[in-house]
Amino acid sequence: MRTSEDKIHPVLKNQIIKTFVQTLADFHTSEDTEVFIKKFFTESELEMFSKRLAIGYWLKKGRSYSNIKTNLKVSSATIAEISKVIKTKGFDLGLKKIEAEEWANVWAKKIRKFSSKF
């Protein structure tokens, strides 16, 4: 009998991961992506992955372990795990996307405020 701990062949594993990534990349709107993700992942899986990103974001913003632990209801071990990978290329790409969105929102507000004066 097979268990979930049995490993699939590395080539097959790589192929199905690439297919999953391509599926996400093929969504044209964030709304479509959100619908897919909310139906694809269980609620606890989605929360777990979202928290990992939030931990990285808050660490990069300088929040303390205790603040993150209290607000996100995660362990110090989880925060420490994320702090180890926060500067890796993949994780950093995600954080840069969040920062770019924040920057765009700040400037969009400023432009709206400025243009409303005319």
C-alpha cells in the first residue's frame, strides 16, 4: 500500500510542478487566480501559504518575532524558518511584487489627490 510519504520519480515531480506553475501563470486576472486558488487549496493550506508570505513581508519591514507571532498566530520556529529563506531569489521575487504593488498604490493616491486640484 502506498502512503503520501512515498516519493514520486523526480522527473515526474518536476513535470507536475511546472504544469502547476504554468497553470497559475496562465490566469489573466487576479480575480481568476483567486477563484482557482480558493477552490484548489484547502482553507488551512491557503492560510499556511499566505502566512508564510506575510511572515516574510513583516520580517522585511522590521517587525519583531513577538509581533509576528502574536498577530499571525505562528510559532517562533516558523518565523525562523522563513527568516532563513527570505532573501532567496524565489521568496524575494514575491516580496518585490508586494512592494511594487504598495508603491503603485501610494503613487496612484498621490496622483488622484494632485489631479483633483485641477
